[in-house]
Amino acid sequence: MKLDKKIFKLINLEKKRQQNTINLIASENYVSKNILKAQGSILTNKYAEGYYKKRYYAGCKYIDKIEYIAIKRAKKLFNADYVNVQPHSGSQANLAVYNAILKPGDTILSMKLTHGGHITHGSKVNISGKIYNSIFYELNKKENINYKQIKSLAIKYKPKLIIAGYSSFSKICNWKKFRKISNIINSYLLVDMSHIAGLIAAKLYPNPLKYAHIVTSTTHKTLAGPRGGLILSNIKNKSLYNKINKSIFPGTQGGPLMHIIACKAICFKEALSKKFIKYQKQIIKNAKCMVKIFNKNKFKIVSKKTQTHLFLINLKNKNISGYTAEKILNKANITVNKNYIPDDKKNSLKTSGIRIGTSAITKRGIKEKNSIYIAKLICKLLNNIENKKIIKNIKKKIKYICKKFPI
Ligand SMILES: *Cc1c(COP(=O)(O)O)cnc(C)c1O
């Protein structure tokens, strides 16, 4: 077989980039060799529209077994009564849920994008904001979830759906409070656990399935699986489960990605292991000790602390934008992403903050000592953004750490 040189050369370069970079992007991770292998397998050749033993294509004997195992493992992992492993991504999972339970024009109550919400939670630039009428809640003055505001907005606008679960909130959500509010107005509660699914699987973060009617997730963030989506529920309502299944296929998707579903099955098995719990514990430890260093160096942490894999740094007092910080760090082989901070005055391409996450570096085997070291290097970089010599010097140090912790 002749390799497609152009593409494989680029894959190799990307591999080197990943190897030589300290990745602090909170939504990224590294998959296991098992998952990589299954993702590149012949399962990608198979069409399997439909569900277990009810397919629109012949030849699904083994496919059925794979999807069945994936569902069974996910049920065990998250203590769910219903699981759909077919969503191609977190966004697809959310869209399918909306399509299952809402009508065009219905109202959604969710977190404002600049306060940690996700574009698929009703943003005007996303289909969710075009089809549905979205109302947003915010973080309060102390940068905590504003349950009072959520309650009053819920009573005033009577949304059909309340969404919890965020892309940059660093603390623990009170799912019970959310459910209490949704009960007052008899609305659905959706928890989007995309970011924290790994922590929830390891029981280090409260499981939303106890309170939410529906839970959506990605499988590639803290959960460390393949790029994909997931829908779960525990409300023992077969008619709702059917609606969601129909909303995925034929409602919003065609054939499932069976190679990815095999990877999801592997990922859930990995997440059921003791090793995984240890991994998730270390992720939080690493995030917490980095926050300490940033605090010491007068960097402001949004919501003051972290109880998860991530935190936001508000750079206003340092007089640099998120964009500049991202660029300078990237020069030293540290990748982070710029991020809105609550009530950001800067636009989405500039922003006033950066988001830092520790799932990827922890997967490489990095523990407190080197997390602290990396945080110190970041402080030094951001305090000396014009100093080329310092940037060069730190890049060398980062490359050295990368070598010590191969992916
Ligand atoms: C990442 C994320 C998503 C979307 O996931 P994709 O797989 O990129 O579509 C949805 N919701 C939240 C809260 C997320 O953080």
C-alpha cells in the first residue's frame, strides 16, 4: 500500500507538535492505544442506520454486539437507565435532545455564553438560538451560579427547558437546586456534562442523572475517549427514551459511526477501572496546585478556586488580552485557549481571559511537582511578554518536560 505522503507527513508533524507541547486546553485529552486502534479500524466501512436488532442495513450482526456493549458499559458507569451512544458529537447530542422535547419557538433558559455557557445552549450564532427562544442566566457578583436569578427567570418566562452544565465553570453545581426550580414550572432539566463526565464517572463530582431528566455529554474531554457525543437518562420514561432515539435517527443524524461507538465502549471500560479514578483525582490535584501558584503571583482566578479539571484566569489586572496570552504561551510550546470572563468587554477573538485545564497533562503522567513548575513558567511568561530571551528559555524547559512525559 502506498501512503498518501502529503497527509501522512502532516499527521507526523502534528504528532510531533502534540509530543513537544504542554497542552492545557481544558477540552482536550489523549486517547489510549486501544481507542486509537479501534478508531482506525474497518468498522468505519459499515452502515448501521437504526438501533440494536432493528437496522436498515444487512450485515449488522457484530455491529449490534458492539453497540450493545457500549450502551451496557455506559449504563453501569453513569448509573443510567437509558443511553444513546450514537450522537456524533456533544453538539449533535444537544440538538437531538431539543428536537425531541421542544417545538420551534419554545423557550430555553441557559447560562450566558460569556459566563461559561456553550454555543449550543441557545446562542444566536447556533441553530439552537435560531429555532428556539433563549433566555440567559449569569454568574452572580461572586462568580457563582446565580440560583436566585435562575428561579426568578424561570417563573417569569416559563421555559420548557432549563440547561445546566458549562464549558468554563470551575466549581461544583448544585443539580438538586436546578431540579427544584424546574419542578416549580414543570420544565425539563438538561445537564450537559461534556466537560466533567470523567470526574462524574470517577464519583469526584455529583452525578446529575439523579436530578436531570436528560444528560448529554461528549466522550473526549475529561472522559478521555474518542471524539463523540452521548445522551443518558434515568427517569424511567420509555416514551421519552423513544423520542430521543427517534430524534437522533432519523431526526438529526443518518448512520452511526460504528468505529467511534467501539471506541466509546473501550473508553467506558477504561473509565470503570481503578486506574481511571486515580487519574481523575490527580487531574483535580494538579488544577488545584496550579491555582495556588497563580494566586501567589496575583493572577485572578474566576470564581476564586477550582474543584474540577479547569479554571479561568482573568487577565484584566495584567493588562493583556486572552488573545495575547494565548499567543505568547504558544510561542513557548504551551497551548491554552483564550476565553471570555464574566461580563467581558472584549470580543470573542480577543477576550480578557484564558482557560486552563489539566486533563491532558495529567494523562501524560504529570503530577503536582511539574504542574507547579509549569504554572510558575506561565506566570513568568505572562509577566514578561516582550522579553524574547525569556520566551526562548521557557520553551526549552517546556520541551524538556515534554520529553520526560511522552504521550
Ligand atoms: C464541548 C462542549 C460541547 C460540544 O461538544 P462538541 O463535541 O465539540 O460538539 C457541548 N456542551 C458543552 C458544555 C461543551 O463543553
